[in-house]
Amino acid sequence: MTTATTPVAASPASSDDVQEAVFAIARRARVAARELATATRATKDGALHAMADALVAAAPEIVAANAVDLANGRAAGLKPGLLDRLTLTPERIDGIAAALRELAALPDPVGEVVRGSTLPNGLRLRQLRVPMGVVGMIYEARPNVTVDAAGLALKSGNAAILRGGSAAASSNTVIVRVLGEALISVGLPADAVQSIDAFGRAGAVALMHARGLVDLLVPRGGADLIQTVVRESSVPVVETGVGNCHVYLDASADEQMAVDIVMNSKTQRVGVCNAAETLLVHADAAPRLLPSVLAALAGAGVTLHGDARTAELAPDGVAVVAATEEDWATEYLSMDLAVRVVDDLEGAIDHIRAWTSGHTEAIVTADLAASERFVAALDSAAIMVNASTRFTDGGQFGLGAEIGISTQKMHARGPMGLAELTTTKWVVNGEGQVRA
């Protein structure tokens, strides 16, 4: 039986020492992964319930540690959106625990037959889902991701190595310990969930270079973090992209639906990657739609960054800041929204193609042909028709908690749930056949 081994002391003095310490953690994770790969669904689901119960029981301790992180974050000048992501309350911990229980109720992906056939020579082929092995996560200021990643990794038979960043260090230290103790209580190794936060940025670099020990690395955070991991890592990386998401109001859009979808996409929670950052409006519908949409946004406290045509249509008392090229490219993660009037549907498509991060785009329309053109012309991971961008989420898609939203095209795309943390192997059964 392994015990919790998360480092808690100061980081080793040299980069070589850090690398060896992180590689040692990865080697222990590989041992744990071998045990998890053959664990039954009942064992894994029991562990998920134990983890959920342990988090709820430890909520006062977790919230107290989180208060330290929040105080440090405010002192460091973290944006409101990042502080929101960082915040844990008893209610949010209940929600995180509930997500683990929902994960336990989902089918086990390990062993699923993806496809199979019998060849003319009698060989029986099956392609089966199997765990990746050791999955690394590098993320920022999101202690909920610590639990999501641990739960998804466990259910899919993988061990997890987590680097949650200095902003959430106190919260993550308690969470990882609590999760490890829960694993031990049901007979699984605590090394199935480990943190390298104690080793700082040097630890993250070492994790990126642990090729052969870590099977998959998933960065989740801002553009700088993601691109650094993609650029520097020798471990295979699934790129989770920045969310510069767009909502387009077509000529036929219903006014109330437009207000509801825009407001939900922008204001329901601003510090997340599926929040809308740019609103585009068909010129023919702008005089009808923009006054009420802009008034609702301004009334909710959203700062509007608009083009000249948007400013002309703003109702009295609604201020519009002149938009720049930078606004079209910005993932605000705050109560800010770029707004542009476009000539037509093709103008909206051209704008999105030029500025999108490939995450989520939405169209509000009563025109079937317009919706089909929008869906076919754009190549983002998720396209919404008459629905909020906020639905691009593993839980909302019925995948359980997500480990991230992939904007790349290799292996996984969109919300990454259990299936995206598996690979496959071929099993071939014969009766003595040999190749001629």
C-alpha cells in the first residue's frame, strides 16, 4: 500500500534536483497506474464516492486554506475573473463533490469495444479502450480542476500528476491530501493523485520533460501558459485553447431570445473559457436588436467595446468605448464585451474566422439556411444554434466533469471527458493462423 507522498517542503536547490524529484513522483505514478488499469468499476466508483464524502467533510479546512489563497491573490492584483475561478465556498465544494458522484454513475470507458470484426482467415479483431497511463495537468488558479482531473483520471484508470500553480497552492495542498487519504481508505494507492506544486515553475518544466514517464500532458489556463507547454513539452500535449467565443445575432433573430442568450453567454460567469467575448450583429437587425441587448448588458455592469455603428445605436445612457483591433482578439475573462455590427452572415463568418480561438461560436437565428451555413463554414470545437456558449462543458454535455476543452484536432476535441483520457489497443484472437 502506498501512502501520500506529495512534497511539502521547499523546492530542491538545483534544477537537476527538481527534475529527479518530479521524475520520482512520475515513477510512483506509473506503479499506481498499473494498479488502476486493472481496477474494477466497483472499486473505482467506490473511490469516487469516498473522495466526494471526504471533500465535503473537509470543507471547513479547504475553505480556510482557500481564504489564504484569495488574500494572496487580491494582494497580487489578480483579475476578478481569476479570483472567481480561485474561490471555493461550501456550496462550490458540494458541487464539486456532486460531480464526482455523477462521474461514478457514468459507464466505465475501460474495456469498451470501439470496433471489431472477423477477417476472412478467421481472426477475430477487437479495438478496446484502455487507460493512457499517467496524465499530467498544468493549470492556474482553479482548485476545482484538481478534483475534476483526479476524478476523471481515476474513473478512466489513469494516475494523475497535478501542477496547480502558486495562486491555489494552499487549497490544492489540502485537497490533494484529502483525496489521497480517501483513496487509501478504499485500498487504492495515494500515488494515483500527486501534486508537484512544491517544486514551482521548475517542477512544471520537469513534468514537461518527463517523456516516457508521463503519457499525456494537458495545460489549462491562459494563452501564455498553454503556448509555453505546447512549445516546450517533450511529453505529448492536448492543447486546451483560449476561449475567444462569439455570439452572432442574425437578421431573423428573435429579440427576447437574443437578449437571453447574449446575457447568459456573457454574464452568467465571466471568468470561464466558454463565456462570450465578442457580439456580432447583422446590420439589418441591429436597429431592432442592439438597443435592448446593449441596455441589458450595460445594466448588468458590462463595459461595451464597440465599433462606430454600435455606438450610433446605443440607447441613451449606455456608454460604448471605441473598440480597437486588440478587442477583437481579447479573451477578457471580465465584465467586458466587444461588439460589432457586420453587413451580413458572411461578414460575421469572416470576422470569426479572423479572430476566433477555435473554442465556441453561437448563432441566434430563425433561418434554417443561415444556421446551416454558420455551422458548415466555421471550424471551432463547438457551434451553438440558438443556445448559450456556456453549454460547452463536459458536465452540460453529459460527459461528467471535464479535464479541459480541447481546441486542437488530434485525438480529442471539445470537452474532454472519460473517453478522451483513454487510448486503444487491438486484441486479436486466432486458432493457430499464420501469415502466408
